Amino acid sequence: MAHYNFKKIAVVPTAKDFIDIVLSKTQRKTPTVVHPGYKISRIRQFYVRKIKFTQQTYHDKLALIITEFPKLDDIHPFYADLMNVLYDKDHYKLALGQVNTAKNLIDNVSKDYARLIKFADSLYRCKQLKRAALGRMCTIMRRQNQSLQYLEQVRQHLARLPSIDPNTRTILICGFPNVGKSSFINKVTRADVEVQPYAFTTKSLFVGHMDYKYLRWQVVDTPGILDHSLEERNTIEMQAITALAHLRAAILYVMDISEQCGHTISEQVNLFNSIKPLFTNKPLIVALNKIDIVRPDNLQEQAKEQIRQLEGEGALVLPMSTVTEEGVIDVKTRACDMLLSQRVEAKMKGKKMPDILNRLHVAVPTPRDGVERPPFIPPGAKLNKSGAAAAVDTAGNVKKKLERDVELEMGDDYFLDMKKKYLLGDESQKYDVIPEIYEGKNIADFIDPDIMQKLEELEKEEELREAAGEYDVEVEDEETLQTRRTAEQIRSKKKLLRMKSWNKKTTNYPVMPRTAVRASRTQHKSRGDQEDMDEGQEVADEGSVKPVMAGRKRARSQSAVGSRSKSHSVVRQPRDKSGLRDAVQVAKARKKMKFDQRKFVQGGKSGEADRKIGTVLPKHLFSGKRKMGKTQRR
């Protein structure tokens, strides 16, 4: 569908959704604050703006609906008739006309109320006129609810229609139901049409695409047609009739010669004759399907005679079977060739062809004299043809002798010679042990001939230096060694101190709370002793410390004095009373503390550390309307 893309038509909302969309957009896009103290001209302008914005929004959306839906008089007759069959042309035009009328009524309402607001003398009257204007617009749209719903259903069905280009190369398949039309399109194209053993499996048009002679072809599968008058045909059959009437295509009329479709051959021939006017000026092929069940030669004489009559009427009769795929490719090829030849003939008869032919000139050379001018072959090419490096292939053509050919000729005696292609000034240097060739140069040219003599001189010089003691290592005295050992001990000690300090800093152990009582070494020792004792044993010495129980509570027999001696943190004074003798000093210290803090309390206002916004509603954040766009700063 090169010119008609019905899938891009915008969604048509219902009347309620339409009203909600427009009014919410008006609320968002226009100012919302007006006061009675404003000048009356400003108040009038405020409400006129709202009315005109609402009217313009309605106008744009309704105009978009009217322009996006196809006009039946402007589109291809195939789509016009197809929409008439599917949606009823009168109902479709009536719905679009009502939408257009609603658009004009809304424009008139906007003009009338904008004129009335010019005579309003207060904010209240302006507001009431605005309210009446918007209410009348919404009432007009509410009355178009049925038309909008109908157009939405049409839009959804149009989007589901197959993309058929009426002007491209097309093969159209038609015939009775259940004769094998969908099976044929599945075989020759990439389509996947449902195939079932009952009639009217295909209820709408299906299209598949294929390539033939580097051209793109579309194959259209139509619903089955029954043999009765045009007025009695239903919507499914009328789709096929519409395609046959308006598409310039090669017609493939499929017949079931096994009669398993439920219709005899005579009935299928009668249907062919009844729709024959639709085949005028179109390539026509009659495909005898299901020859895997009944061969055409095994038919009765009456059936054969009827098929011969079809051939006499200009139809090409070809047998095929979509099950075994016998004859399917032949039918496709013949149909494509017939349509191509017809399209070429039509173009040759067109008005544009003479203009194109006038621009073309085919040059045919003629001999100017009797001199023979054979083709020129360079001497080098002749030498390569006749030389030893040339070989002859199976077709007798001369070709260059490759290294692989040499290997096959020599067999086991072959070895790969990497040096025979060296390009040197002196060919005798190719197979020298040295040179090695690097970047087109012989490495041997850069070797010093006296290099061995110079190497011996260097070795003698090194021996003299070693004999003179130039490379001897000085022996350190005892003092230097002692200094080195001391420095090593210092470094190791520092390393241990760093590790110890790091271990102290780590908190990889449970932290004791301040209120916990830490047991002394004596208590730890007595607890260990008690665990070693037998169950009934007691401590004989009265001066020894009593063992501490495993529980957190203190035994009743323990005296307060003994518990006080455990740690000074057992009875801990509050920090504000620490160091004070009695309650009088505590009260005096608290009074002095409050007096010293008085200036901070009096001047203590909310600051940055209080986690409190100084202004509850900052004007730059809460004044005005939110526009479209990002609001992340709010």
C-alpha cells in the first residue's frame, strides 16, 4: 500500500474522553488566577482567552479526524468500494459530516460568546458567560458520541486491512470455497493463511509477497464465492468481487476437479461464466487443483468437454496439486509471465513511450573499408600463453600455471621454494646461505668483516680490567656491619609498633557499655577456681573474695561495701552533679548555666542545622502555573 497508510490514523476518543482531554488542556495551558480588583478589560481578556483556547483545541482535534480519514472520492476505486462494502459509504460520510458540523457549531459558539463578554461589566458575569460557552461546546460534543464511536471502529478495522497496492504486479486467486486458494498462496509466498477442511475459512482479503525475475509481486487471496446473483452475495463474497473488479492483476481461477469441496465441476464452470465479465482485459489461468486425488485424464467426458470450453474462451488451463506441489511453480511462472507481457504492451501503447523512444538511439556499426583489423594481443600475453608456465584447463582455455599445479606434477619430489621469486640485482645471490633479505636489502652487506678481531680485542681488555681489580667489591668493617644490624632492628620495631597501633584502632570486638561492671582479676580468678571445684566444696579462707555468679544480678548476701570496691563506675553520678558537694551547689550551678545561656536562647533562631525551611511557602516555588516540561526543581 504505497499511497494509503491507514495504520497512521489517530485514535478517535469517545465524547466523554474528548471533553475531558480538551477541558484539562484548557486548565493547564491558560492562566487560572483572576481577582475582582483587576480592570474589567483584563478580566474580559482572561475569560475570552479561555473560550478561544477551548474552541481552538476542539477545532484542531476535529479537523485532524476529518483530514486523516480517507475521502472516498479521492482514494483508489478499489479502496472506495471495499470501504462501501465493509462500512456502508452513506453511514461513513454521514459520520464525518456530523463531525464537521460539530466543528463549525463550536466555532460559532466561540464567536458569539466572545462578543457577549465584551458587554459584561463584572467578573461574575464574565465567568458565567465563559461557563455557558464551554458548556454549550461540551453539549455539542456529547451529541456526537455515536459518530465518534463509529469512526473509532472504522479506524480499528482499517488498520487491520492488508496492505494492498492496487497499481503493482498482482496475482488474484478466486473460486469456490475450499478449493485450495489459501494452500496455493501459502506455497508460493511467505504468507501464513489459515487452512481448514471446511468452507469459508478465509473471511477477508489476505495478501502475500514473492519475488520473480528480481521483481516484487503480491498475491491476493480472496474469500470463496458462491454461484448466485450479485444482490444475494454477503459482505465476505463482496470483498472478492471488489478485488476482481478494480485490481489490474492476473486472475487465477482455482477449480477442484475431485469435487471434495462440495461443488461439482459443472457448478464451478457456471460460477466461472457468471463472473467472467470481471476478467475482461486481464490474463486468465484456470488451475485444476487436487490432481493428486483425480487426474484430469480420468475425468468423465462431460467434465472434460466443459474444461475444453474454458480453453476455447481464452483461459489457460493448467493442472496442479497444492499437496504434492506438482505444477504449482509452473502455474505461478505462467501467471507472472502473462501479466508482465501485458504490462509491457500497455506501456508501449502509452503516450509517454514516443517521447522516451525519441531520446534513445541504437548504434549499429557498418564496415567502412575492406581492411581486416584483428584484435591486438600484447607480446607478453602471447609469451605467457605459449610459455612453460601456462597450462590448459578442461575447457581448453589457457591459464597461468600455479604453484599447486607444480606440486601435483612433481608429487613427492616437490618442495616449496620461497626464494625463487626474489628480485635481486644479481640472480646468483638468490640461494646463498646468507644473505637474508630484509626490506629488499641484503643483510650481509651490513656485516663488518673484522668483527671477530674486534671481539677478541674487547675480551682482552676486560681481562686486564678484572686483573687490576676494577670490579672488586670492598669489604665492610665491623662498625659498619653493627650499624646495619641496629638499623634493621629499628625498622622491625617500628613495623611492630605500627601493627599494634592499627590493631588498637580496629573495632572488631564487642564494646562494653558505660553502665556495665567490669570484673577485677581477683573475681576472674575466683570464678575459674569455683568451676574447678566439686559441687559441694566451699572456700575455707574467710578473707578470700566470694565467687561472682554467672548471672547479672548480685547475690543478696553481698554487702554494699563489697560491691563498691569492684569499680568506681558502679555508683555513677550524673555529669551535671559531678564535683558538687550538695543540692544547694547543684541548684546554684544550674541557675548560673541558664543565665550564661540566656543570650543564645534569646537570639536562637532557626538555622541551617535545624532541618527546617525558613519560609513555609517560598514564592518562587509555589506561585504561577506549572508549564509543560521538567518539574524536577520543584
